[in-house]
Amino acid sequence: MDQELSQYACAPKKASEELNEIRRTLYGLPFPNVTDDQLLERYRSHNQQVMEYFKDRPESLLIVDWAAGDGWAKLCQFLDKKIPAKPFPHANRGDYSKRPGSLWQRMLEKWA
């Protein structure tokens, strides 16, 4: 992994043994000695399992893309609720720029 991307590695390098044990149990991976490739494979596998689970009832699954602008409208329609009269909260905004060479694009290319 190139040096700039390493700061965004998926696997935290330092965690308590208790937290690592929880992670080992939840993810079935060898924390703390887990690689980004293992985490990515687990992520993809989980997403595939979710899609398989909902294959016969897709109306019960909400898939959102916050970076693309999904917000109250999509969420409230799914929940059959009125849209609140306040901005949609974004506690952790990232740079999801689609410009060539951006960190996000390099990560997508590496992990695609």
C-alpha cells in the first residue's frame, strides 16, 4: 500500500486485547494481525450476504449513498415518515471527490 494511503488503512494498529478479541469474534479475522486485504474481503463478503438475505424482499432493504446526496427524502420514504424541517446531519464528512488522482479515486482503483 502506498504511503499516503497507509494513513487511511482499515485496520487500527493499536487496540486493547479485549477489543481485538471482540473483533476476532465478530469478523472471524486474526486481529490485531489483520491486513487491509482481509478487511476488504470481509466487507465485500458481508455486503454479498446482506444482498442474498434480502433478495426475495428488496423493498425491506434501504441502500443509501450519503456521498451522492441521499438524505432525508430517501430515508423518510423508506420509513414512511415525514421529512424533518432541518438539515440532514452529517457527523463525518469525507472527501469523496471523483476528480482523477484524488485519494478517494486512488483507494477505489486499488480496492476495485
